[in-house]
Amino acid sequence: MNGDEFQIPVFKLLKQDGTPYKNAKLPPLDKDKALRIYRAMLFTRVLDERMLAAQRQGRLSFYMQSTGEEATVIGSTAALDDGDMIMAQYREQGALAYRGFAVDEFMNQLFGNDRDYGRGRQMPVHYGSKKLNYLTISSPLATQIPQATGYAYGQKLAGEGHCTITVFGEGAASEGDFHAALNMASVHRVPVIFLCRNNGYAISTPAVEQFSADGIAPRAFGYRMKVIRVDGNDILAVYQATQEARKLAVGHNQPVLIEAMTYRLAAHSSSDDPSGYRSRKEEEAWRDKDPVLRMKLWLEGQGWWSEEEEKQEQEVRRREVLEAMKRAEKRPPPPLDSLVSDVYHQVTPALAAQLEALKAHIRKYPEAYPKSAPGLDAEQGGTRDA
């Protein structure tokens, strides 16, 4: 059979108007969990809108939105046990929001202040939370995919009934790490879920220029791995697909590949201008498939949500984000000494020498650095803490 004659179908449950397809069997989802999911979606969208605006105002150096992909991220997270590990790329802030990452925690990382868990070492949107089982994000593409396989192998040995999900784009699936990870996971039969967000573009490169096959899902066959392709804007479909994948991963140590077909409605990042590589007509067609609106309509159909509640939630979230941003902006940066801590048990002579050289440089050019430099001795010519 010619490869062009075979395509993996897309699993769907909800139409865009929030009603189920004929004969669709929706997953059991109670009101409390459904509203927890939806509130995480709304918060994520508000956060993205406000933070992009802050970046445009010069208050934030960089930002990446997840607009249009909330259902893929939050739907899959909701289907997991909170003890399962998430190894994300850099558009999964919704997963943290669902698990309870506080708005102040988001802001501290974005502004790299003294309460940032990463001590200001990372650029914005590179979150991490040990307590929420969310591995700190790393910018290089696909590094988290083999790490997920290795971590899941450890979970298998521990036998505590947990799995790992790793999230990545279809562009990252072009990296060699993707193939190495799937092969190891299949050979060693580890409880890992590979979730590919196929949003159509690897920054500006369209999917048709990345691969000639039918997307990412068929690659699972080369590794004898279970696979499903799902409508990534249909949160109930994503939720159910991930639930079933988790049963296979945890119950049978079978790795699973999920390809979620979605679209990045925003730019790749605050540094990107998508008008150079895609049309407004294409974007508008996908705006009509807005995953947040689809979830809202379904909730209204259940009698669990109203326009009044929507308006109130939006107002509360906007105020919450703006107030937290103001708090985070006012906090000082991490102490200078933290630049060399947390690397070795004891600071090495080379790192200590580099730190002293940095302090000398700041003392020589204090006007080029923040007024607050914790850890720099004011008596030796440095600036005083704010």
C-alpha cells in the first residue's frame, strides 16, 4: 500500500459549539474538576495577555504565549495523578496553573527576583517546581524527552504507580533526542507518555517543510509503541486520551505517543512576527476553533457556568496578575553570591575567582548595573541594597 493512502484519524469528542459528536462517549468529569480545568485555562490566557503587554512596555525582557494550545496542555495534566512528573518544553504554563502554581511564583520567575526558584539564572517562562513535580524547563529543544524516558525507568523500578509525561512540539520531534528516547522507552518498557503538540510551525517553518510523512504519530509504529492522534483543541478528547495512555503506562509499563493537533494562535515568542510566514486568513480559521470557547460552551451546556461567572473570573484574574506583577517588579535581584552556589557542594577556586572579578567589575561601573546588588560590599565601592 502506498504511504499516501494511509492517514491516522483524529480522535474527537466535542464540536466547536460545545456539543458532543454523535455516538461520542464523554469521559466522566465532575463539576469541581471541570471548573478547576476551565479556571486554569482562563488564568493562563489572562497571564499570557498581560505578560505580553508587559514585555511590549519594556517591563519584561521576553515572553512566550500558549494561546490556542491550552486544551492540549491542561487537558493532559488534568488526566494525570498529581504525583506524576511533567517534563515540559516552554509553552506549558497551563500545567503549572492547574497544579496550583501561585501567581506570585509565576511572577518571581518571570522577573528573576530574589524569590525566583531559579535564582534569576534563567530567562522568563523557564519555570520549575519540585513540589509540583514539574521539571525546570531548558531552552535547547528535545533535551527533556530522553530525560523523561530515564526518569520513567526509575519510576518503574520504584514501583509506586507513577508515570512521566513529556511535552514537546513537532519541531522538537525532528531532533535526534526524540528517536533515542522513544527507542529506549520501547525497549525497556517504561511508563512514559510522549505528548507532541503539533501546532503546525517550528517557529516559522511549517510542518509540510519539516517532514513528508503523515505527521508525528506514525513514527510510533517504528518503535512498536501505542499511539493516538487527538484534536488538541478538544479538551475532553485530550483528557480521555491521556487517561487511557496513563493506564497503559502505569498498569502495563507501555510507553505511549500522543499527537495533539492544535495551533499556535500567538507568535512563537515576543521576538517573533508571524505575519511573515502565515496569513491572517489561516489564523482566523483557527480562532474559530478556540479551545477555551469550546470548553466554555460545554460547561454552559452542563449548567455549570454562566456569562456572569465568566466576567467575574476574568476581572479577578486580571487584577490578581497585575497586582502580583507589581510586587515582583519591586523585589530585589538574587544576591550575587547565588551565581556560583548550587553548582558544587563547595564553591571551587575557579568559580570564587570569577565571582570576585565580577564584583570588581560592578564596583568599577556601578552606573551600568541595578541600584540593588545584594552581596556586594557597599564600603568597597558598590551600591547599597534597596
